[in-house]
Amino acid sequence: MSGLLIAAPTSGSGKTTVTLGLLRALRNQGIAVKPGKAGPDYIDPAFHKIACGRECLNFDPWAMRPELLAAQGVVQGLLVIEAMMGLYDGAADHTGSPASLARMLGLSVVLVVDCARMSHSVGALVRGYAAYDPHVTIAGLILNRVGSARHESMLRAGLAGSGIPIVGVIPQDRQLGLPERHLGLVQAGEIDGIEAFMEHAADMVARCCDIESLTTLAERDVADPQNLLCRIPPLGSRIAVARDEAFAFTYPHLVDGWRADGAEISWFSPLADEAPDASADAVFLPGGYPELHAGRLSQAGTFRHGMKERAASGATIYGECGGYMTLGEDLVDASGTSHPMLGLLPLSTSFAARKRHLGYRRVKALAGPYTGMDLTAHEFHYSTIVREGQAERLFDAFDAAGEMVGPAGLCRGNVSGSYMHMIDLAGAAA
């Protein structure tokens, strides 16, 4: 088994671009590679899949039990996981950092350092990160956004004697930037020229990084975990899952777990005005960007009729975040225009009145398909609730520090949803 964690001192250091370039470069060289993303991220994994052609798994050291992390860490080929935030940044309870993931999975860390605004000081920064936790091995450095040969020589002088090999020096390149929006990067499928970007990033990494040294650093020993793993149970035996640019935020491990428990999965696109499978006994509307497509969703007659027919048949209907907003009565877009939604829950939401809601959650299900269960989840949205009508509360929610956030979500009969993205069954924090 082999694996690397591509991390950085801070967000914005370029680790996503370096990871994408490395994934594509490895694929171009015929090296079997499996991508991973640390933390609760839906957007970067789609870029990873385009980069190397394989599904990207999430590795969340706060929200996932150690046995789930271990099971996902057993892969064929080289496992390359992109960290989130800074190497030692975690949840509010000081757990769940990329460093803790490296410890749990025995991963060597490659630290991507943004050198654009420093020279000799890089030595102090790197030594500090290397000494902060003796159980985390920073096995290599990639110096990013290096301005010139003279700049590189100063950086190398500052790192002399650190004992950590420099495995890459990447120059500044404006073509290596990616567009962003309110929840992170613009979705990979929306970017024109994404293939050209991937090839450019791969060429840069192949020329400026020592691929052979990186693959050598990745060697690790792992125990093969038990195949039997208790997961979040499926919503039904035949689950229709929405999937398109408005509903793109689905964790692969969640759907894979449902399949492992015997559920049949079908896919449909609300934006293409498709209805869920008429034989489905459950429908899952995941998160995404319904606020960007509210007009189309409100006019998608086949989708709307199919959802109401499934609800009337008694099928379990469950929505997360954007899916929850779509189950409501109306959605106000950024311009202030109100669009009718499915009307299956007494809920009105607005993207015109924005407020950021972000953080890990532990939730206890009070109603709905997971009544009585304790789950880990993540919340990240800018839309706000304008009005809620009479319905049961779906969850009691607590933040990462154990403080009560309050009741969350709604349940009316067989239809339920909330802003929470389910991740795993609740277990001991990492």
C-alpha cells in the first residue's frame, strides 16, 4: 500500500492545483492512482475525478469513524489525498485535522508552501510545522509560486539543514488559477477548457517535481480492515438520487454503503426535467446549487410531477441542504425573485438574504428515516430560512464542541430534510 497527504500551512497555498497536476501526471505516466479529499468537501473531488479518471473518496477524520477511514484507505494503487485548510487546522474541539488523518492512515505528508511573499523565512515556517507534532512526518516539500532562480536559491538557503527534501519547485503561473464562487471553486463541469488546465498543471508538476521521489515517499504499511462495516442505512431498497449541476453534492461513501447493504441506486436529473424512477421507494435530493437554477427547477413539470407522485405513493423523500430548499414551497434567488419549489415541506428559503452557516454537527434524529440515530454531519450554506410552517423537527443539532445549535430540519409524514449533510454514524471523535 502507498499513500500521500498533500497539505499546506494555510488555505490558498496551491495544494488543489498541485494535487490535480500530480494526479494527472501520474495517470499520464501509467501509474495507478486513487484520489482522496480530506474533510467535508464535494467540489474538489469532482476535479480529482477529471484529473485521473477515478472516483474521489472523502476522508473526514472528525466526522468518520476510524473503521470507515481505514476501510476507505485500502485501495489499489497510489492513494493521493488532498488536505483541507492548514495541516493542523481542525474542528472547534481541536480534533479532525489533516495531521490527525495522516497519523491514523500512516500517510507521509508533502507540504506545499506558498513562497510568493517570503524567502529565508521559509526555513522557520517549515521547521515549526515539522516539530509541532513528532507523530506526523513531513516527508517532502513542494515550493510553490517561486518567482525566479534567485528566489529559489534564497529559499533553499533558508531550508538548508532542515532534513526535509525539496521534491518540487513550481514557478508562479497565472494559468494555474481556478474560478471560485460562494461555496468554493466553480464546479468542474462548468469550466470551459478544464482538460487544457489539467494537462497544463500535469506538465508543470512533471517538469518541476520529482515524481519518482514522491512515489517512494508514499510507501506505507496498513492493516486490511474487516469487510463488514456498519454504515448509515439506506433510505429504501430502490433509491432514486438526483444528480446534475444543481444537485451535485453526494458523498461516494454514502451511496457505496447503501449499495453494500443491498439497495439499488438509480439517477435522475431535475435540471433535465427528469422524474425519479417510478419504482423507487426512496428519493434522495442532495445538496448543490438550486439557488442558481431556481427558475429552471420551478418550470420542470416532469420532475415536479414525479416527485409529488413518489411522495403520494408513500416513498421516503429526503433532502439535504439544496435538496431541502427544493422540497420547500418557494426559493428566493439572489436577485430577490421568488420561485415556487415542490411544496412538500412548509419551508421558504432565500439566497437574497445571505448569511454564512458553517461547521461540523452531531445530530440526533427526532423523526424521519433515521429516527433515534446519532449521526455526524456538516453544514455549509449561505441561504437563510424565511419561514417554516407546522411540521415535526427532524434533528437536534450540536456543534463540534458539543454546544447545542438547536432544532434543525423538518419532517412531514414520509418527507423530511435539513441543511445537514450526513457523513457517518456518530462515534468517538478522532
